[in-house]
Amino acid sequence: MTVEPSHPFQAPWPIPDDAIEQQLQAIYNSGGWGSYTGIHTQQLCEILGNRYKCEHVMLACSGTIGIELALRGIGVTAADEVILAGYDFPGNFRCIEATGATPVLVDIAAATWSIQAGDLAAAYSAKTKAVIVSSLHGGMADIDTIMKWSRSVGVAVIEDVCQAPAATHAGQLLGTFGDLTVLSFGGSKLLTAGRGGAVLCNNESMAQRINVFRERGNDAFALSELQACVLLPQFETLAERHSLRRDNVNAILKTTAPCSGITPLKIAAEDSPAFYKLAWMLEDPQRRQDLLCYAQDKGIPLFAGFRGFVKRSDRRCRKPVSLANSTVAAEATVLLHHPVLLQGPAVIRDLAEELVDVFNR
């Protein structure tokens, strides 16, 4: 039974899907819903391998554990350092700590909410083993520069595209640039199985280390047949929904562009971002709480961004560069949640006009 939203901006997620319903009925009838592996997990691995041009696809119980598995695949240990942005998903910092390694913080580039490539050289040390490059809130890092730098110093790149399936840079799918790619299939994600993730790579040694770590008498971090079966139909609609979200974001950004006191997302002409969230930066962070309350009273799914890591103790991480943009992002980011971005033109037009009222308040 689908619960009708109480407000047109409060769109349901996941949305009703006949193909997913049929998959669920079929796996129930077959009894496969209780299995770790089977035809559905095999098909999911094949789809991911083909899309991301990866030989090794390792399904996981979440995107978060996927980041830790990727780090362990690289061989990160307590003697190492891993670079990440000062504003990022909190689990990425903790995954580095779980390996015993030291997180090293660099800034995000302005209006992208993504790691600043120009900071990497200053953050590098003889202990640097990897860099995590996250694509957040519709933003994209300068992946070309990052890859050029990483190859010059021998540092592995983990692409965290948990928020960005189907996003492309210069026509190339994000997740096909780095050494390892991590996806998430969590309950609110653009591809959802309620929970789950995947790690992809082309390096045999990395894949072997990941498989050794997750083998605890069984696959300790499995994604099940039941989860895989509901993911498969979503790849059929991914491109269409990606395009619709992008068109609706463009309409919202165009309408809200004249608003004062906000900095919108910067989108390069050659990029086609994915929108799990759409971000703005408030010029006055003190406005954020009142603004969010006002938006939510209107039924607008607008929320605060991540807290970031700038305030983390120097005992827990190294901070070799200024984190000015990350500091502002943690205090002033507001995010529009994605389900409403699949609505029709009338809802999007009304939403954009309501956002103008919120931002100009």
C-alpha cells in the first residue's frame, strides 16, 4: 500500500514501480528471497561490471562498509594517511579510522562541495596511501587533475559515487576514473534496496585483499538476493530519471538565481551531475535554522548539510591546509532532498517559487 504524501513537495520514496513489484513476487515464489547469492546478485554484478568497465565487482551491505573495504583493498594500515575533504560524509572519516590510518583534511572547492584538487600536493606525505573523492550534492571534483596528480605520486584514488549514479564528466561515467569505485543502495539513495552497496576495481590484488577481509566463514558484508532483485529494474529507469532530475534542477536554479544571500551549485558545462541532494550555501549561516523551519512549515524537504570535520581534534587527523570553504559549508549548507525532483512541471514551478520566498525571507 502506498501512503499518499500530505504535501505535493513531500514526494514518496521509493516510488511505486510495477517491475519491482513483479520481481518481489517472483523471488517470493521461488524461495530465493532467503539466499545470500543467486541469479539476481550475479546479474547485478554483471550490470555493474559492464557499466563501470570493472573486472571485479564486490557487493556489500552498505556504501559505508564499501569505503572501508576499498581502503583495505588498497592495503591501508595504521602506518598510513588517507586524504579526504574537510566537508564529507561522516562515515568516510570513520572508515579511515577503522583501518588505523590517519585522515588528512583538505578543503572543498567553492560551490562544488567536492574536494579541492589544488590542495592535494600540500597534503601529500610519504605516508599518503589513498585519497577519497566524493561527489556530493550535485557537485563534482576536478577528477582529471586529481588523477594526473595521483599517478604522479603513486596514490590510489577511491571514487565515492554513493550519491551520484549516472553522473558523467565530459561524457564519461563518474566511477570510471579512479582505482576503486564505491556505490550505495541505501534506503534514500537514487538506486535503493533499503540497504547495500558495492565496491568495484580492476586490480586483482586489491580485489583479493577485499575478499580475504570480508570472508569470516561466510560473506560477512553481503548484499542479498532479495536486495539485488529490486535493484535490477532500477537500472532500466536510471537514465530517464537522471535526465528528469537534471531538467528540474535547471528549472529550480534558474528561478532561484536572482535570490540574494545564497550561493548556488556550480555546474561545469561538460558535466551532467546526479542529484541525490541539491545544495545551496547561505551567505549568513545564522539564518539557517530559521530558514529551514520556515521551509519545512511549507512542506519543502530542505535540510542542513553535513557537519564536516574541521572541528575534529588534531589528535584524530592532520590539517595541512586552510579549510575555509569546508568551514563555511558545515555551517551554511542547505539541501533539497531528491524525491520531489521527479515531479511534473507544475509542482517544480511551485516549488521553485516557494524556494524564492524562503531564500528572500
